[in-house]
Amino acid sequence: MLLATVLKAMRANRVKTALIYLSLVVTISAIFLISAISHGVISMYSNILQSSGDIIVTQKNISDTFFSNVDTQLMPKIEKIAGVKRVSALIVGASPVESLPIVAVYGVSKNLYSRYKLESGHYPKKGEVLVGTSIYKALTNKKEPHIANKSFVLSGVFRSEIGFENGGVVMNLEDAAAIFNKSASMLYVNINLAQNSQTIMKYITQLDADIAVKSTKDFVNHYNQFKIINTSSSLVSLIAFVMGLIAIGSIMSITVLQRKDEFGIMKALGISSAKIASLIVLEGVVTGFFSFVSAYFVSVVALEFIKNIDKFQGYVSGSIDVQLAVSVFIATVVMTVLGSLIPVYTALKVDPVTLIQRGN
């Protein structure tokens, strides 16, 4: 009965309901896309880190791995520690590639080559590069691409499920060291599961006073750039939330103003202010629910479209998981309730007789 009354009132105010619906769809879609894309960026880089080793060694007191420089001469020393299975090195950088202004470049030690699944060709030797499928499509020179003011022979093409890698260039460690003027951005250490990782990390730390040693999980959880991305995403989502709240409040204020006579009659008939307020709020919540469902499908389609845009080279990607969907749904309910309550509260404070007179 209550829902039927709400739907009847929404049909009677189609234009206002449509305006609130559209405002909510835009706002909720913006929150979905901002959150999903930022989480996608974090997830892609996290996967690169977590799939390479159990322990990460970087330069001490650096703000980002791009600025880290670790001496690769530590590798044979680390390999001698009991419980260590493998030590590999990675250089992370960015450089123009042909007409593309900035592309991720990975300099890797040979024992990391296997993580890049070949589509064609072979793994790079000195003076050669391996490119992801996303980059390969954009190359004008598919035989000797120009990278960082130097020409390299294209050794092959690889495919990766991680957008950052699939849109990147892989070369041997020595060539990358020459381009970026560093030994390695980080060292990855794989250990035997039976060994105590804390003990191994302690031994590694003692090898050089200028290195920081963390488990991969701990490194990902405390990585500064991830915190910055999360904070920025939350701030922009909050701005979108506030803008949506203002839009709903403004439209609801106009709706309430036009329906003051209706509310006055309802109060004169003995219907409590609380029940009238609950009807208006329920209108907002029902509109919000349909807006949420629409925004969800709009966002899923938009994310799929963005993921397949060649210009983004696979760097921009995201997905909507259950946790994000629930969080945005709660935000939608809060937005609609607050946006509905503020104008209704003002209207219901007026005397019923005055409401009827003003309405007439």
C-alpha cells in the first residue's frame, strides 16, 4: 500500500522524478568509474609485484620505485642465504616509444622472462625488445622501434592479462640500465615456504645499509603511490557525492514547494508529519534504487569500452566487485535520504492551514 502510494506520487511528478533519476545516474556512474579505475590501477601494479617474488628489496627512503636504485651485485650474496630459491632484478621506467608519448619500460633479468607469454618471436637479447600486444598495434615501425632516442630490434610480441605489462616494453636488464642510469629498481627474492621469511629479510638487510627489505604483501599494503591514488579517488568521489546531494536537494525543494497544498491537506486529515516525511523519503529511495541499477550497467559497459580503447594501451582498466557495489549502494541510499529530508523538514514545519492557502 505504501509503495503503491509512492509510485503514484512519482507518476504524478514525472518530470521531477526523471530529473532526480538522471542526476543520480550521472553521479553514481561517476563514483563507480572513479573508484573502479583507481582500484584497477592499484590491482594491476600489485599483481606485477606479487607475482614476481616473496620479498622485495628497494632503495631505502624513496617515494616511488621509479626513483629506486639497487645494486645488482647484491644478487649473488642474497642467493647464498639459506632458504633463498631465486633472486631476480627489475628496472621500472617510462619513455616515449615511436609516436606514443609515454610507455612503461621494464628491464628484467633473464630469470623473469618466463612471466611474459610469447605470442611470436623470442625473448630479447642485447639491443632487442619485446613488446606487449597493445603497443605492437600502435607501432609504426614494427621491426626497429625507436625507444628513448635509440633504435632496438623487435624480438617478439607478448601477451599479459595485466594492462600495465600488455601496454609495455620489455628489454634485458643491461639495456634498461643504460637508458635509466641505474642498476635495478628492485630485487625480487623467492624463498622456500619452509623458511622463516623474517630471518631471511634480516640477513638481506645486513648486506647493505642503503636498502629497504619488505615482504611483497607488506610492500603493497604500504606503498605510498597506492595511498595517494586511493585518497585522490575518495576525494573526487566525495565531490561527486556532494554534487549529487545538492542536485537532489534542489529538485526535491522545488517538488516540495509545489506540493505544499497536498502536504497541508494530509496534515489536516490527521496524517502525521513523520508518515508524510517517510513517504517523500521513500520516493527518493525508490528513485535512487532504479538509478543505482541503471548506473551499474552504464558503468560496466563504460569500463569495458574504456578497456578496449587502443589509445589507453591497456593502462586504464577496472571492474566493479561486490564490495564496491555495496559501498556505492549505501552511498546512494544516504544521498537520497538526505536530499529528500532537508526540503521536507522545512515544509512540514509550516501550519497546515497556511500550506493549503499557499498551495491554492
